[in-house]
Amino acid sequence: MTSSDDEEIEILQPATRDAKGRLLPGQRSINPKGRPPIIRDLKEAAKAHTRQALNTLVSVMNDSEAPQASRITAAVALLDRGWGKPQQNIEAKIEATDMAKTAATVLLDLSRRARESKLQDLKDKEAAIIDVTPQSSIQ
């Protein structure tokens, strides 16, 4: 077994974490070299073309020969970048539930059903019993 095999085995070992999911002290870093530099380089390269991209969006938006969908998409992209996306209002009805009370209610209901079921079983059994004791014919 080579040292590279040992490293591969160590990488496959799960990291020990605390209750909040953080690595415990002394644990090996999951990403010891940090973020790959290519992501930072890619962002910088893209940012260098911001003016050209905006000009393209403006030219598509203003091009009367371009399809309307393209013009609208370009206009929306420009507005989103200049003013931010519009706020979305969300209506929500939030009700607090006392889970202990709910659980107790469910348990009481189950208990009531079980008692009723047992009583019904007893009534069914009593109805099925045939009295065979001799009747006295003396009057």
C-alpha cells in the first residue's frame, strides 16, 4: 500500500462533527486548499465583460427586427440588474399548535375507541351465550 492509498482512505473517513454540524477540533479540513482559484478567475473574467454584456442587452432591446420575446427578456435583464428584482409579497397564515395537547387528544380518542370496542366485544359475547340452565316447572 502506497502513501497515496493511505491518503485516499483518510479522505473517505467521515469527519467528526458537533451537534451544529461544525468540524470538531483536530479534524482534518474537508477543503484544505480553500476554494479553487478558477472560480475567482472566472468571476473576474466575467466582470471584465460587464459593459459589453449590458451594451448587447440594450442593442437587443432596441432592435426592432429582434423577436419580441428576446427584446422583453433583454429589457427585464437590464431592469433586474439596474433596479433589482421586484419584491414578491407572500401571504401566509401561520398557526401555532400545541403538540402536547394534540398528542394527548389523539391518545384520549384512541383510548375511548379501545374501551368502546371492548364493551362492544363483551356485548357480542353476552348475546352469543345461550342459557341452558333447567327451568323449574313448579309453579
